[in-house]
Amino acid sequence: MTAGALYGGIEGGGTKFICAVGTGPDDIRAEILIPTTSPEETLKQTTRFFKLQETRFGEISSIGFACFGPVDPNPASPAYGQILPTPKPGWSNVNVVRMLCDSFDVPVIFDTDVNGAAMEEWRWGKGQGLQTFVYLTVGTGIGGGAYVEGKLLHGLIHPEMGHILVRHDWEKDSFKGICPFHGDCFEGLASGIAIETRWGMRGTSLAPDHAAWDLEAEYIAQAVANYTLTLSPQRIIIGGGVGSVSHLLPRVQKRTWELINGYIQSTVILENIETYIVHPGLGNRSGVLGAIALAEKAVQKRL
Amino acid sequence: MTAGALYGGIEGGGTKFICAVGTGPDDIRAEILIPTTSPEETLKQTTRFFKLQETRFGEISSIGFACFGPVDPNPASPAYGQILPTPKPGWSNVNVVRMLCDSFDVPVIFDTDVNGAAMEEWRWGKGQGLQTFVYLTVGTGIGGGAYVEGKLLHGLIHPEMGHILVRHDWEKDSFKGICPFHGDCFEGLASGIAIETRWGMRGTSLAPDHAAWDLEAEYIAQAVANYTLTLSPQRIIIGGGVGSVSHLLPRVQKRTWELINGYIQSTVILENIETYIVHPGLGNRSGVLGAIALAEKAVQKRL
């Protein structure tokens, strides 16, 4: 934490924006929930919230914006700060960073919601001290952020780990998947919406011994095995509404271990997989705290 | 290139070591091929080669060692420079860097063969100017190296991209795969050995219209799609004996484009996939030049 600095954080979601002012998990001074309507209206309320907090707590040093995607998070790109074509009506090609910068003369750091959550876990959660790890959220949709060799991974645009291909055994699972782009990709088979569509009820209503859970563990474990083999992370953190279900994690750990089958010669995988695949340190608070972690990182870089 | 500096490179393979002294693709002053026998004998010949070249060309500034795996390439690890348990008789748990350092008082930079190839392409080939890309070799085996946000990716140990799970349609391909760990993982289904075992002849002997090639393109495209979604690379470079087959590349490009199905909103994928999935700039010279690129990078870091 930079001495005296105060940060603004925006968790921009498809149904709500959560905004907060503070310096970390033990120091959130104000927080608000704003329904996601039009970009103009939502950003106006966001701006009003931060302006009000500045009159109470003093100047905000930087604002972190962890946003639903797809987005352009590359500061060198002309479209930096823009939401790319999205099914969310009215938000396609809107530059949300530019709208904020019209009101605030501070750095606005823009990234994906999952990269924000990864940064939060690096700062205060289960990513502390690590150089390379993955944050995966399995909720309504599925997304992943990666911190790689000490930096958030963006690359060409940003990872879209929720859409990797997984093995689909049609005899065990005749559900065709719900992804409008890929049908039965990982998100298409294992997201909260996929579970609800397949079984006719929400995941939270399904008993722990329901067949849904072994299937869910299978798909998540396949994805985790592939991320492990591709990115070589030191840990994989799994959050989100579905991902946080407590009886699911041990099944994912066991099945990932089976799939890797001793090939990665690291004790953390061979002998301690329960420390390799974990829940987030800060549970479901990762969103807006991730935005604050992005804001903090941005100010530190400029110092 | 650091003025006046001369580099040593070792491409350590399971059947041969190629060693060279020089500064880059246009300035290789000496090169030798040494059969891979016992570690002691092989390293002794390697050392003798470099000592001899030093009497001809002057002192070597650093040595890059791009090695068959699995290896420990983490300089902070006590096992840095070690070959991890491997089927290659006599080489398991041998610390090849320590053996070299006994003879040379210069930095020895040790990495996987594919990370070396990635560094070579970054320095002189198709990775020039990129921040994030993947180098994939499809040959006897399959391996991948990644340069991510300006650094070679190591993470927990190093990527093992050849072993990701791919979709295996048993009706189209009844071959059960040759990977001793995973059976029908990517390498198990699509490596040079897999092709030879499945069809009873080497890939190079199969006509371009043989059914092998659409199958091969399918598996490579699945892997490339998954790397793209996970790592968000700006380019994927495909080399190796099988990967370099000229009629294969357009099929891989087409099929990857179909699998991603417009989801990644980048013109390089949507409209120019032939610039996204490419052959290496330096073809099959990437091995030993990769080692020289590693050596060069190491010296520059110390300056």
C-alpha cells in the first residue's frame, strides 16, 4: 500500500456494478451496488459515487476497473478501455474507461474481471508469493485469469479459458451444451447455466450425491489438467458460485490427479494436490477487491 | 548482440547433442554433432569441443543449453540444471549444468529445447517484436514453449503442452494412442511415433491425400485452439518433422479457425489466420540457435 493513497474499485458485471473506495480487504470505506442499465446511466452513477466519497475521504489516487468481457485491456491499443462486441444490449464497443476519464484526472486501470480477481488473490489471497498461477471462476459463465512470471497475462487480447474444448463422452452426458459459439466447450457443458439447463434446476439445489457433480468435476478437472500442462501454474484457484461448492473441490482434485497421472514431477501435484487446486482466500469478495488491487498496482508502477 | 561476445550453444537431444559456437544464424563459426551416449562421455566431448573453439576464436561469454526434458530450468531451485526422471537410460537426475560448470567459468543457461526454440524465433524468426507467442514442435514427440509478456514461461516447472487432452472420436480414429502416461493425449495421438504406429509407416512416406493428414490436422488444431484460448498468444509457430510438412499447415489453419468459430475478436484470427499459425522463420535450425539465443540473453541480463 502506498502511504496515504486511497483507491477506487469497480467490479463491472453484466447485471450489477459494485463500486468501492478503500485500500484493501480490511479497509473498505464505502461500497455501492449499481444495477447495470445503459452505459451512460451506469457510469453516471459510478462517477457520482466516487465524487461523493472524495468529499468524505479525500482524493482517490487511481481507479481499477475489473469488467465483464470481452474487453480490450491493452493500454497500447486504440480501443483500450472498450467493451468488445457483447450480447449485453447497448454495451458493444462502448469505451467505459474514456467515460470515466472524462470525470476523473487519475489513472484508470482496466482489465477483465478474472484478471482483477487474480490480482486480488496475488495481493491478499492464495496467490501471495507466487509467480505463476491461474484464477478460474465457475459461475453463470466460466472465465480464467492468469498471473504469469510476475505479470497479468493479456497477450493478443486476454485469455478466454472458459471456452477450451473438453472431452465430451456422449454416452455419459447426452447434453449438447449451451455455448452459442462452440456448443459443448467447457463453458457450454459446465457453467451454471449449463447445469441449470441440463438438470432443470440450479446447481445449488442439487444434492451432493446427484450425478451432476461427478460430471461437473470431470469437466473442471479436464480443464485444470490442460491449464496445468499449458501454463505450468504453481497453483490453480477456483472460485465462482459453482466452483465454490465445498464438496466439489475434493472431486476436482482427485480427478485432476488421475488425469495428469504422475506426469508432472512436482510434489505439489504428486503429493499435495489439495494445496495445488484451492478455493480463493477471500471467497466471493474477489471482484471489487480485485479492482482495488489493480488500482494499487497501477499507482505503484508510476512511483 | 553484445559487441565482441561469442556464445556457445548446446542442443541436447535424446539421440544427439548439437553444439555450436557463434553469435547468430549468419555467424556460426563451428558446429559438431555428438551422439548421446552416457552423460559423462557426452558432456566430456561437449566440453572438449568448446575448449577447442576457444583456442581458435577466443573466450566464450556464456553457454546456452536447450535440453530434452523433463528438466528443472528454475535457477532458484536446488535441482537447477538437472534432468528429471526420464526413460533415457542413465540420464535421470543427472545435473548437466553442474558438469559443464566444472569446466567453464561462464554462465550456463539451461532451459527446455522448446523454450530455446521459442527464444530463437523471438530473436531471429517469426516471434520478433512479439510479447506473447507459442512455439510448438510436432516431431517424434510433441512439445511447446511459450514466451509470455516478454519472458520465457517456466511456472511450476515448465509447460508440457504436448500432453494436453484432446477430443478423440473413436469412430473416426480407433487408434488408442501411444503415450505411456495418458494413452490418447495430444502426443499420444498425433506425434510422429503415433503416426508411424497407427499407419505402419512414417509420416513422410504418407501421400498428402492420405486420411492420416486430416486426422493430424484435427488434433493439432484442437491443441492450437486450446492454447489460443488459454494463453492468448499473438502467434503460434509450428515446427518439427511432422509440423513442418507443408500441406499440413493450411489444414491446421482452416480447422483452428472453424473451432474458434469467431469467438476471439481479433482480426489476426478472424481474417488472417495464415499469419497467426506459421512455420518457424529459421526452419529446423531452431535447436542450436535457440541455445545461442539463450546464451546471448543471459549475458545481456547481466550487463
